[in-house]
Amino acid sequence: MSLVQRNFYALLHNRRHGLTGMIEKRATQRHRVFKGGTITFEGSGIACTVRNMSAGGAAIDLEGPATLPQSFTLSISRDNFVRNCRAVWRSDKRIGLAFVQ
């Protein structure tokens, strides 16, 4: 997909989700995915759907509202992927995550 096509689809996505006028602050480009994951904290887990990822973070969808601690773990078992995270933004059921070292 060309850069022009990616920008066009990003613009459509932003308009559809009311995100016009937002400035991209990510250091690396995220790639769209559709993977089942789990966020875990304090001995409990919540299922989520990972919608996009980059080396520095991800966006996940939750089935319903949830109160999350300041930091937690995102796991994608089929990929043997485990990262410590913190939430950096939230919109309804979607949460933007930053991976922490």
C-alpha cells in the first residue's frame, strides 16, 4: 500500500471516529491487526482484541468498561507476545497503550 493510500485510509478512519484535527504523536507507524489478547493485573485477566500494533504500543478494544491500574501486562498467546503497558488514551471501549521497558 502506498503512502498516499495509507494517508487516505487514515483520514477516513479519523473522520468516521470523530478524530479530525488530531496530530499524530506516535514515534513509529502502527500496523492494523485483529488478534485476541489478554490484559492482566493483580491476578486477574480481561479479554481484549488487539486492533493495531507498533514496536512502541498498541490499541485494544474491550468488550465493556473496565477500570485499569496504572500499569498492566498485554499478552497475545498465539504469538508468545508479552509486554508491560500503560494506558495513554481511552475512547469508549478502545484504549491506546504504550509499551514500557
